[in-house]
Amino acid sequence: MSVTNEIFGDQRVDKVCHTLLDLGFEVMVVGRRHNNSPSLADKPYQSKRFRLLFHKGPLFYAEFNLRLFFYLLFVRCDILTANDLDTLLPNLLVSRLRHKQIVYDSHEYFCGVLEVIERPKVHKCWLAIERYCFPKLQHITTVSQSIANQYEKEYGKKVQVVRNIPRAKTFPVTETRESLGLPADKKIAILQGTGLHRDRGVEEIVEAIPFVDNVLLVIVGSGAVIPLVQTRVKELQIEDKVRFVPRVAPEKLFNYTRLADIRISLDKDASPNHHFSLPNKIFEYIQAGVPILSTDLPERKRIIEKYKVGKIVQDLSPKALASAIQEMLGNEEQYLQWKANCVKAAQDLCWENEEKVLQKIYLSL
């Protein structure tokens, strides 16, 4: 299993690894390591992280892919799994040189990511790699039906959907509001993510919070937008209404999520990838049993409206968002119905149902 991240906190890869272990496979995950990377928790599968000279940009991807190619060329294995386009080329080349089976799991519509399409040369490079590799693949999975449809339209290849859904057996609740330093006398709205960048709705929700009474906004995670909104919070003098929590382990993140009153997902339709996305946090919010406030991007809107687990907003102006939050918290009957619907939806939306697609693929290999 190849990833370009630090492995820590990659819950999708962790779930796939456990699915493969249950099928009797031995599993190795290969990623990268920074000097300040968190230590990995003990897992029943192996992991290897490259220490690299470069940590971002073209030189990082070139160095990582080269290291990955030579590692895969000699490591003992039967099946190679590339997670996302940035690991696909070395996996494909090695699979052909060594006559190994390959599975491609696309976690996003990679060539439609905002940071890629905004840079024409970068976009051209990744698109060339994708167009070279994709027609040669036989086993492809992705995280939403919209992405699958797009790839099938572009390449005429069958793409199977394996949504990024938590296991039915969630993490234990080991914390209280008091132990996490959260107030007991306020409602909690939480926004979480490992990639909190622009157009994820972070700036908009911060601008809305001054218009909401008795609500603490908790932003958990990391990303380029965090320093900007921290500055904005100081400018608005709302430090008592917004709390920033650095990236935490998945089991602790679940405790924050479970103890909140509203979950926020305000990604904007800023790129094809945003438009097609169906993030893991939507399902984590449902598993935690708390209603969701979301933008009307098609995949998440379909889930929220099908299972009736929250409210959809189109207007992201501060007062409109504030009004939506107050409406969600102010209508107790509707709020309790949303919570009850989350419990029902969680029985359907679990990894144990989703992994059946992967079991079929890997057992066929």
C-alpha cells in the first residue's frame, strides 16, 4: 500500500489494511516521514516511512516516486496498491516489470484539485501521468459515485465505489467536555479536517460566529488557512467564541466530534474535486450521532437529504450561516429527529458494508 502522507491519521488506508488482514493478507504501508511526524501507533500491519530531502513541490514528488519505485522493485509482494495519482506511476511500472497485480484507489478527483488546476504546468504533468496509467489499469476504486462517473466518462474504464465510511464499531468515548477543556454551558459547533485550506468554509464560519449567541466554534486540524483565520479571530476579538485544536489522533478526534452539538461541512464548489467530493467527516459526523450543517455539493447533499441528518445551506454570508446555526439549535423537535436519524443511518453507513467491494476485488486477485 503506497501513500505520500505520513500514514498517521490516514483512516481510509487503515481500514483497507484491516480488511486485507481479515482476508489473510500480509500488509505493508509505505509513506513518508518528516522530522516532526507523529509516531505511529502499534498496528497489526507493517509500515515504512521514507525520510526525504524535499518536503513539498515537484522535487518532493520526484524524490518520493523515485524512492518508491526502487523500493517496490525489490520488496517481497504479490499485489501493489497505489493510493491516489501521486503514487500510481511507480506502482504501475513495477507491476509491469515484475508481473504483479495492481489496484488503484483514487481518494479524490486528483486532476481536479484546486491546487493542481490553478497551475497549468503542474496540471499538465499530472494529467499526462494519469492518461498514461489509467488505460492500463483493471482494478480501480474511488470514494464517490460522481468521481467514478467522471473517470468512466474520460477513460471508459469501470470504476467501483468504496466510500470512506467509518467502521460500525466506533472509537470509545473516553473524554468529557471538562477533560477536553470545553465549556459545559455552551453549544459546540465543530469543524474538522487534516487539510483545512481555502474554500473549505473555515473563513466563512469564523465570520458568522460573532452573530451566534452561546455557541463555541471548535476547529480541529491543520492546513494553510489556519494561521489566516487565527489572525482574523484576533481582529474580531472573538477568542472566547473560537477554539483551535491541532491535529489529533483519530480516537481523540472522535471524542471531540461526539461531544459537539453541530458538525460543520462548508466546502465550496471551487473546483471539480470539491464538486465531486464525499469526505470521510460526513460519515464520521453521522456515526457520532450529531446533525450536520453542510453546503449543497451533490454527494454530501444526497446523503444528508436521503437520511435526513441535517441542514443544507447555499448562502455562506455571515448572517445567513448564523441564522442556520440558530435555527438548527432552536428547533428542539427537529434537532432530536436529526439525532435519531443519525443513529439509524449509521447502521447502513458503515465500513463493514462498504468493504464488500474490496473483498471481491482482492480475493479475485
